[in-house]
Amino acid sequence: MNINETYIFQSDSPLISVIIPVYNVELYLDRAVKSILSQTYQNLEIILVDDGSTDKSPQMCDKYKMCDRRVRVVHKENGGLSSARNAGLDIARGKYISFLDSDDWVANDLFEYCLSLIESKPVDIVQYATVITSVVGQSVTNQEKIRILRGKDILDYLMIQSTKSDRYYAAWNCLYTRDIIGELRFPVGRINEDIVWKYQVLSKANMMIDSTIVKHYYYRNDGSITKSGLKKRDFDLMIAGEEIKKLSSCETYGRIRQMGAVKCARSSLSLLCKIAYYGISDEQLKKKEIVKELTKRLRKDYFVLIVAPMAFSRKILATLFCINYKMTELIVFFVKCFQRSSWL
């Protein structure tokens, strides 16, 4: 692993480390990096972790380093997103730490805004809102609503809100103190790596500020209608769900334990939805057996989902899958055809 050492601004203001994993993203990297370089708050350490890219991304990283002394570059063998984030965490020197995926971008006042919320309060985490967009350079202005959470209310809030939006389990929509992360690292070799890590970080926090202001832009190319079907690694979602259920099983505060069981139960529903909508991409996976097993698990956990604060549409899908998978898959097929025709 090759790491460049560079001068970091000395200032009375706190240093913020921004970790950006990089893997074959030459088309998007410039947008992500420039959204950090142009921040109104300038005391930053920008850590670009080149995870064994085979395109022009490594050269782009080195160019950023040459142009701005706040940039540090790590060149390493490919190990996946978790491995890249961990490499960044291992060398981060900031009082605060943030993550950004290399195809997304943030508002140029993100860190100034976060620090203004913290001021002199003992805040461990600031969470800001995100918007999914296919419009490059989009900027959203929305109404601000601030929620200050303390102790167990933090985890209780995360667990309940995560039934409405997956962003609450994302690592990239927060500014964390270095101390609250500590030695926690992302699980290497798995996808859905944010889920257990975010739970563990928030379980340590004493104070968190949650803001409704959009500061993060999650890029999704809507021009690409087709997505990949189920692969073996998608079952990592079930592993993460089981771990959350286990971690929350000893909690007695609020609805933490109940929502842990919901998170675990939802994994079967999510995988069935993916199969019905996108099919199976891995030829080694046998659809009939997988659907049978997932349906069995869903029926077992059906009541857990029905009483959960989950979208009504998801509850309908869960009910239909429990009744008959083939019928539900046919319904999904017609819905998909209608969506495609509306795009044309």
C-alpha cells in the first residue's frame, strides 16, 4: 500500500477528514472530489483511496494531490469498499470524519453547516439529508428541521426511521467525531457493509443532531433501466439483518429490539422483491429452492412486518409473496412493463 504524506493546514479550527473510496470511476470522480475541494470550510484532509483501479482513476488521484496540498492518496490492491474505507480510517487525522462515495457529491457548504450545528455542544454525530438524483449538479433547497437526540433515543430513532428509508443505515450522510468511531471498522468482503457499522457507531453516541436539510446527492443513472439480478453476495443482507437482530436483542429501551427483528425480517422480503423484479444473475443459484426458502422465512416473520411502521405498499407485497410467489411475480412483471412504457 502506497501512501503519500502531505502538509495539513495548521489552524485553530478542527480538521475534518473526508474519505473517498475510488475504484474505476474516472467518469464521476472529478465531480465528487471538486465538491469537497470547493467547500466553504477549508481545513480538510481529503483521503482518496485508490482500491486497485484499472482505469485512469489512479492518475486522477495523483493529479489532485499535486494540485491541492490537502489531498492524500492511498494506492492499494483491490479489496472492496469496506477495505478502502478502512484504509482511509487507519490514516485519518481529523477530529471529525466523513465519507463520500466517488460517484456522489455534496453541497459546498456541507462542513460549515455541520460545524455550525455542533458549535460548543458535545455532539458525536451530525446527520444530514440526501436526495437521489440523475441530474448532474442538482441543488436542492428545502425546509430545515433539527432534531437533537441523546442516549438510547439515538438508536431508537435510527431503527424506526430505517423502516421508511435506507439512508438511516448509510455511512455517507453523517459527520462523525473521530472518537465515536474509534477502532470500529467496516466488515471486509461483504456488501451492505454500512448496516452493522452504523448501528455500532450510533450505539456508542451520547448526542446526535439530525437535520432535514439536503446536503448529499446520491447519483443514480435513470437512463439505465436494467439492473442486475440476484447474486450470491446479495445474501449478505440477510447476514447483516441477523447481526442487527442479535445486537438489539438485549435492548429494552423504546422499540429498538422490535425494530431489530423487523430489520432481520425485511431481508427476506427485499430479496424476494429483487428476484421478482430483476431475476437471478448467478447461474449457480437455483431459483425454485431460493424462492421456497425465502418465502418460508417471510411467512415465519410475517406478523413482525405487518405490525411494523413500514410502508403500506411493502406490507401488501409481503402479503402477496406469502400467498403465492408466482402470482406476485406476474403482478410485478406487469407493473414493470407499465413503468417502461411510461419512460418511452
